[in-house]
Amino acid sequence: MPARSRLVSLALPAALFSCAAGPSEAEQAEFARQSPDLEAALAACPATDRDCGVEVVTRFGAWERCAELADPADDECRFRQAEATERAGNGEAALDLCASTVYENGCATHVVGQEAKRAETMPEAVARWESLMSHTSSRFNHPYWRAWWRSRIEAGSVEPVEACPSEPCRRAAEQEIEATVDFLEVPCAAADREPPGWVAEGSERALRAWNDALSHRCVPDATHPVPHPRPDPGSRRRAGGGG
């Protein structure tokens, strides 16, 4: 778009503010999302549009203005700030920001997951978690390892489960192996073949997790039924007569 046309298009919403009837809330929000001026954009955000201020602050990276937004937009704004801080390479500060919001669970889970994906080896993953753990709750250890194992499976470079430093790490590995069997809709006939290359050779726990997942997650056909389908949890509750 030519520079003159661009200036005119930006001026049009501003001109609406001089109309006697005033601009609609949709027009105010549209102006706020396009304005090249932070103050004008924030001033234009309708009071009923809580996402508008968050989007403006995020667009300008003006994180100090999060505190000016009405609750709960201020929490959402710090969530966005935490994501940006993690992308900039400071996971510890990002987790501190997460803890200051009402969305700590979702925020911290996202941050530790992104941090985990940055580690390519088990020693790197251990060191990264150790640097994060003093800035967050231990309950985020498990989602951290789930994200790490997921990234390694997707990369086709998986270490033995036995190399894990903790039980949450080992459990996460087994759950991601099962989730992969489920996601890939592995046919039950695969039970007759060698496990795929991303199941670390020599890892008894990984092989056991693969075989166990196949036993109740594989996709059956006429000649290969599911070996050991899991019983319906609802049927157990009904049989027991309670929840």
C-alpha cells in the first residue's frame, strides 16, 4: 500500500472520534489494534474489550503497562510477558512472572515445556530443570519431562529411560511412548515386528512401555485383535455400584 494511502487509512478511524455519535466499540478496537502510537492505542481500547489492552501491550512490548489493565486482563498480560521472556532466553524470570498471575498452572506448564524442548540431551535437560526448580513448584517437574520426551521422540533421538534422574522423568517417558502409539494408530500387527528406532536400543523400560502400549492401544484388524484391551472404567464403576 502506498505511504499516502496508509496514512489515510490510519486517519479514518481517528476521524471517527470527532463524529457527534462517536465511534462504535468495534471501530475503537480496530483503531487500537492498528495505531502506531502506544498511548493512542491504549486510550482507544473499549472498556468492555479486555483483550484489546493485552494485544496493544503485547504488540508494543510495553510490559510495564500490564499493571494498568483491569483484572483479569492484567494477569493475561503477564502471561504474555512470561512467554516473551522465555523466548528471550530467561526461563527463570518467566516462571516468576507466571507465579504472579491467576493463570500460574497454564503459564508455568507452557514455560517449562518450552524450556524442556531447548535441551537435546539428558544432561542438558537435567541441568535446565535444576536451574528452573527454585523458581517454580515441583508439580511442574512432570510436564517438563513430558515435553522433553515428546521433543526427543519427534526428533527420533531418544535416550534410554534408565538414564532418567527421577521417577517423574521415567513415568513421563512411558506416557509419551504410549501417547505415540495412540497418536500414530500403530496396527496390532506391529507386535510381530521389532520396535521402531526411536525406542532406545537396550532400554528394557522403554521396550516394556512400547509393548505395554501396543497391548491396549494398537489398532486391530481381522487377524490382529487388540491383545489386552483395557476394561471400560465406567463398567467397573457400575459393577461396584459407586463412583
